Amino acid sequence: MQEASEKAILYALLANIGIAFAKSWGAWFTGSGSMLAEAIHSYADAGNQILLFVGLVQARRPPDEEHPLGYGKISYFWAFIVAIILFSLGGLFSIYEGIHKLQAPEPLEQVWVALVILGVAFVLEGASLLGALRQIRTLQAGRSFRDWLTVTRNAELVVVLGEDVAAEIGLALAFIFVALAGWTGDTRFDAFGSICIGIVLIVVSIFVAIRIKSLIVGRSAEPRLRALIEEVIEEDPAIDCLLKTITLQIGPKIMLAIKIKMRSNLTIDEAVAHINALEVRLKDRVPALGWCFVEPDVRD
């Protein structure tokens, strides 16, 4: 799961660095507010990808006495910070720039330059989006894209996907409004484009923040993994019934706590041996399982 995230982040980072420089030059050369909004958006996205990389690296730290379940959830913190940056530095600044251009309009020069840059940026961002979708397909496991997006616990891919979609919509809006401003000579279209881009970024950032919030609070493993865990447990002939299952997603790893009722004719040594074997089978069938705690009992 982390490898797919790293590749998607790398695609987005390389695309955004080049696009940001091109947009900045285009904004300076043409005086376009929409282009400036898009440049700020790309710089913010590039910074966001760096923060996501920081989260992935820190999440690999091994467990210690203060953090017995490791640092996997730290990636959720950085993903949430990215959502805040997307909202403030991207969305709010774009709206501010649009309002400023409405109050103090400036003439646009060499509109064709802005349109060419926006067109090239749209293609490059599209390549980044396709890269993210390619990594998502490796994790879909036969599910539809909508189902994956609904249940996934991969914070980094959700953020990269949200940024790429917002970037494509923003570039399309910038192209349309800059073209209208150049065609009509009315620079208010350019200002409206900047405001629309800001609204798109705010909507996407809110969506991302909501998805990440559930992971920060604590969310179970994906339904298919929970079903697989229960299937492995129910296959064990030494277990009469499964009383309770609790899973918790911690970064790329899962913590599992189960309460089971075992056959009454087992000795303590036999029960321990069966539990140890069960843990081995669970980790073999569910590689993402990082911690497994089994409690034998007679009732929930």
C-alpha cells in the first residue's frame, strides 16, 4: 500500500514543480489573476506532496515504549495538514486574488501565452492523475472505483487524487475564463475564473479533510479485510464461535483484537497452541495485519 502511495506522490510532485514555474512566469508575463491562482495552487500542491512523503517516512518508525503500536497514524496528521493548506493557501488565496482583480482590474497581455501554458499544464496534470489512478487500480482488488473511494484507508492516495482532480478542474476553468477575457477584452472574466478556482479547491479540501478525520479518530479495517479475518477464524475447528472482533487501521497496518469461545475439551496448552497457530494463519492471509490479540472466553 505504501509503495503505491509513494509512486502516486512522486508523479504529482514532479508534475507540480514544473507546472508551478511555468504558471508563475505566465502570470507575470500576462498579468492574469487566474494564472496566478493556478501558480499558487501548484506551489501548494508541490509542498503538500513533500509533506505526504514526510508522513510516509515517519510512519515507518518502529514501535517504542511511548508508541507501542508504532507511528503509522502520523501519516493521517500530515494528510490533514495538506487539506488545511489546500483550503487556505490554495482556495482562500485564489478567491482573494479574484476579488482583488475585480476591484482593481489590470489589462491582460499576450493571452495566447497563458492559454498555451494552461493547455500544457492540463496535459501534465492529466498524466499525474493517470499515475494516481494506475496505483489505485493496484489496490482496488476487483472493486469499482466508487467502492474503493468509499472504503479505502489510504490517506495519501485520497489526498493526491483530490489534488489532481482539483488541478484538472481548475486548469479547465482558468483556460475558459482567460480565453473569455482575451476574446471580450473584459478582465472581469479572469477575476471570476480565479474565484471559481478557489471555490473548487475549498470543496476538494473539505472532502479530503472529512475523509482523513475518520482515520485520525480511529477507523476499522476495510470491510473485505474484516470479512476475510472472520472467515479465517470460523474455519478453525478448535473455535466454537467468534464472540467479538475489533480492528483498527493504523497507517498501512491493522490492529486486531478478537474474543473467541473455544472447544471446552481443550487443555490450556492445546488452546494456547491453537491460538498461536490461528495468529500465524491470520497474518499469512492478511499481510497488513500488524498486531493480533486473542482473548478466549465463554461470553461476550
